[in-house]
Amino acid sequence: MFRILEARFLAPDVKLFRIEAPKIAAKRKAGQFVIVRVTGDGERIPLTIADSNAEEGWITLIVQGVGKTTKLLNTREAGDTVHDVAGPLGTPSHIENFGTAVSIGGGVGTAIAWPTAVALKQAGNHVISIIGGRTREYVILEEEMRAVADEVYPCTDDGSYGFHGFVTQKLQELIDEGRRLDFVLAIGPIPMMKAVADVTRSHGIRTVVSLNPIMLDGTGMCGACRVTVGGKTYFACVDGPEFDGHQVDFDLLAKRNMTYREWEQRKLQEFLAEHGEEPCRLEQKLRDLEKEGE
Amino acid sequence: MARKLTAKERFQIPRQHMPEQPPEVRACNFEEVNLGFDEDLAVREADRCLQCPKPKCEEGCPVNIKIRDFIALVADRKFDEAAKKIKEDNSLPAICGRVCPQEEQCEAQCIVGKRSDPVAIGHLERFVADYERKRGLMKAEPPTEKSGKRVAIVGSGPAGLSCATDLAKMGHDVVVFEALHELGGVLVYGIPEFRLPKEIVRAEIEQLEKLGVEFVTDAVIGMTDTVEELLTVGGFDAVFLGVGAGLPRFMGIPGENLVGVYSANEFLTRVNLMKAYRPDAETPVLDVAGKNVAVFGGGNTAMDAVRTAKRLGAKRASIIYRRSEAEMPARNEEIKHAKEEGVEFLVLTNPVEFLGDENGWLRAARLQKMELGEPDDSGRRRPVPIEGSEYVMEIDMAVIAIGNGANPMIRKTSPAIEHTKWGTIVADRKTGKTTMKGVFAGGDIVTGGATVILAAGAGRRAALAIDEYLRTGRWEDLGQEEPPAEA
């Protein structure tokens, strides 16, 4: 059992948890994840470690409630426990002083981009952070990013805050301004990462993405998370989750992530019905979920 | 002593049939297929044993169980003593009695088998182990004298459990680290309930807890702690690596990443460990009710997967294997059971490509007929494609069960532990010693994918060597590496 030390919402359905896990906190490097089971009969889900403190023995997870398990987790508060936390897993981010490094986070992807931005800064990079959200309330970790990045550009799809447009448009603007960008890290929904890779490809900017395939054990034992990168198959849990964005077959990843869509929606509906959410909100959520999967 | 029967009388007793669930019933449930001997069946079967002066069966057993003696005890209805006799050499008889390939080991050597059917040694082993467990006769008391030495066991599968058992009995403090949230390794994530009820694995683990063994789940050694850290900050005096062969192989053919193509590990883990077969499960598996499922491979894992698919309601569940049935590595009993349950066997057939629809879902496999050519390095005749024999078979789900490689986690994080080019750990076959002082290894991570009993045997041998190392502190460096004994 792992104790939750702190729990607070950063955005609607996006919750930050500080969890007591001294062993993982001591080991964890940027880009790594843990496998979490909320309850003793729950499913295993991968969650990237957003932050950690080795002295105090905790790690931070930032969770977007999209399915039953993540929504269930988001009902937990400080003092509660989660049943299992295993890790740190995956290959840490490759960090070096590239020069100017752009960290792009879309939605909850910012939570994953944040620790790597910290590491990039520590390695001596000039760090530009682009934070994307549908509306203002979905722009997360701006303060934290401002503490590490040299430049921070929040963007909203509806223009309710910061730059009005997609993160790719902001990136394009920087390129058009003639800024020299040496490295781009893009983490967020699959269409966003694909779009970023498309922007940087013609400019030859090295681009790394963090993939979120379906995982089961998270230790290389099952192959559920296999992805195609440069025509070769890799297991994201041990070979990744970060890969060369210009080589990733995003379409395949998007299709594979749809494998259990029907089942996931049924489980989610059951969960929401049980937890008394209004049906109209429920329908909206399902529509959002479908949109994210596209 | 066994009752006085003449050899002729013994030969006249037919091999006793193991009661089992009828095929049409069991193909719809996940309960154990075999129901086990009762006392009378067991005694009758034991009476078939000739009590050979030089028991060949024992030579056929990878851990040399005193088979003749335990069978004599069964014939005398001393079932509890029979269980103790087996446990002198094998700490997991209830498991091995169910999953060992007896027909290639002890029963292959049985003298009775030269003229008639061999003595059902596996069924008897299972019977006495179940007898002992069900009557609460399993004894485990922590040793009174402790050595003060601490041993870390990495992996809670058959190698780790048997190593832990012996070390704990020798008075060492033993901690078992498991990466998953549940203990048992392949015994819980791989082998299905209908072949090995998990209750049996849990009973074995409870025994170990009574012996004072400590278990830590969610501990991914190599990541959570490295092997070096176990020996330094962890305060362990020795480490045993029994991490198994946990990296599924794929075939490298087009379409293998389509939705609906599973590794056997994934499919079985979803169903066994995560209980996806239950309607209220929190982990999904693709719904195969009324669908066509093809499993590629001819080993026990392939049989487990195809029979699992059948139980999940598959309309058509097929084994597709590139050699002939004679070359299949699976236990005879599994092949027989699969056939009885309606599994189709397409032998001398190999997939060339998986075909998908526009959404990336599997819809068919392009298959090719094979014929057997000259024997290859493994001594088995090599399958050769027949030109122009390709055809398309519609399938909704494919399971790849062609074996496992070694997980790279320890190799990546402990360079001092030498690995072979196959990714397995270089270890002395007798002692399990690796190239790192104080670190031993055994089971599939050394041999490549093999059997439960070989892993358990390696765990026991390593326990002896670890005990000696802990008492003497002597460590001699390893000799030459050997390739894994894998086809």
C-alpha cells in the first residue's frame, strides 16, 4: 500500500498526487513512469512520474480522469492509499545540452513534459515551454514551468488565455521568427505529437515524443505496448516511452489505443452511473473521450 | 512394503484413468480439468509399479525424486510419508505433478511402459501432494537455528520459490522480490487456472511464509533496486536471480502489430493474472465469443492459450504449427485435452502475413503449407515451405506462442553480470554461480524457456551452493559460457 500525502486538482479532472514511495523517489529519472493499481482487484495503468523528492521519499503523479481507473484514482484524497506502485520503469529521457530546447505539453502531457524540462534546464539548455490547453482552465503547471523555463507560452484552442491557437502554431511562429531551435520534446494527445513532428521534420529539428500505448505489466513481459518506430517494433515500456518523433508510426499507435474502446466506455458509464454524475455531463465526457481518441 | 504381487499381476492392472471434467463441460469453464485420483485409484496405480532394483524413472526425473520409494509408500497407503519422500527432492510436487512433461521424463523411462502403459507417476505425485495439502499436513516450521545471513531471491516463480524454500530451511533469512503485484511468476500469470489452480500456488507461498520467508511485491529488480544495491545498501549476503524468460518473441512478419494480435504472455496475463474472463474484471481482453482464434506455436503455452480462447467462447480455436504433431513440444496430455475440447490442429502450416481492415484490426492470416526436410540442429526435421501453397484464413484474433527471450532489465543495469548473446545469464549449471560475486541464477533466465521442474531443480542446486558460499565465503570464478539449451 502506498500513502497519498497530498491530492489537489490542477484542472477539471486533472489531479496531482504526492505519494509516499521512497525507493522509487530515490531512483527515478526524468521520463520514467510507474505502474499503478488503485485497488486490490484493479487494472494496472502506467503513469509518468512528474516530480519526486528523494530526501522526503515521495513522487508526484498527475492524473487525467479519462477512464474508470483514472476517475476512480481522482476520487482519492490525502491520507488515502493506492494499492500498488511499481517502478521506476522505462528508459529515462536522453538529456544533454542541445542549445535551445522546446518543451511542448498538450493537456495533461505538460505534466510529463515538466520533469524533462527541468532536466533540460539543468543540462544547460535555453528552455522554451509551450503549454497547450483547450481553454484556460486546462493550461496546467504554468507556474512550475515559469520556475524552470526561460520562456513560457501558454496556448488555448479558444483563445481564452495566452496564445490563441494550437501549440503547433506557436511552434511554427517561433520557427518563422527565425529562432534557432535545436531540440523539441512534444508530449500530449497523439494528433498533437504527430502535428509537432510534421512541423519540425522539414526543419530538421530533432524531436522526441513520449508515447502512451496500452500497457499491462510495464516490464517488457507482454508486448501489449509495442510501437513501430522507423519500421521496427519496440516495446514502449522498456525501450521507451520516448522515441524519435520523426520515426514513430502514430497512426498505428492511435489504432492500437482504440483496442478496448468499447469496453472502456462501458466501464466508464458504469462508474459514472454509480458515482451519480448527470447523464448530460456523461454524454459530453464520452464525446470528449472520442475526440481525444481521434 | 508394497503388497506382494507378482510382476505378472502388476502388468495385468491397466493404467488408471485420471477422472476429469467432461470435455463439453470444461470447455465452458475455467475450473481444473483433471480431478485427481482418489485413494483407491492411487493405490491401484501404485500397485502397477515393479519396484525396480535400479529405478530408471528416477534417472528420467530432472531432480531425481525417489520415485520408487514414494510409490511404495502410496501402495502401503502411507500417503503423508509419500509426500515427504517427494519433498526430499522437489518442494513443489502439487505443481510439478500437474505441469511436468512426465512422458518425456520419468514415465518415458518406466520399465512397465516398455510392455504396457507406463506407471502414472505424475498423477501419483499430484495425488500425494494434494492429499497432504487438503488434510492440512503440510508442515513448515522456521528453523530454530539462524545463520544470520540474508539472501535476496529475485522472482517468485518456480526457481525462486524452490530456492527460497531450501535456504529458509537452512536457517538463512530470505526475502523474495516480485515485479508484479501477485506472487508466483509464470505459475500465476502464465499457466491457466484450469491446468493449475492458483489456490495451490498460494498454499505453497503460505508454506514459505510460515518458514519465515518475506515477500515484497511491486519490486522490479534492475529498476527499483539494482542487484548491486541489494548486496550493498540492501544488506544481503547473496542474491539468486530466478527472473524467468519474460520477453515474448514475435515472428517479424507483416501485420503483427494489428489490433487483435497478442503475444501469449499478454493474452494469458490478461486472463489469468488480471482475471479478464470474469464479467466484473477491471482488465479487458478482446471478446472472442463466436469468433475465430488462431494460436501460433506447438508448446504448452500455445495449448494454454488456445484452450483459454475456447473457454472464452471462441467459435473456432486453432493451433497453427509449422512442424508436425510429433514435433510439438507440448505435453501429450495438453494436446489430447485440447483436441477433446474441440481445438483444431493445423500442422505443417506457417503464417506469412497478417491482414487487417482499414481500422487496423486483424481480419485474416496468410498461411503457407510446410513439409519436413532434413533434421536441423535441434534434431527435429526442419520445416520447409511448399511453393504455391499459400492461402488466406479468416481469423479475428491471433496469439503468438513461439517462446520467450530474456528480459533485458538486469542486463542493462548490472553490467558485471555476464550475459550470453542470447540475453541469458552466464551461470554455472551445477551451482548457478554468475560472474558477479555473491550472485547466483537459475531457471529460464539461464537456460532459455524450459520447464517448471528444471527451474525448480536449478533453484534447489543454487540453494546448496549459496549455503556453501555463505558458510565458507569461498568464491571461485566461472569457467566458459555455455549456450542455452533451447531450440
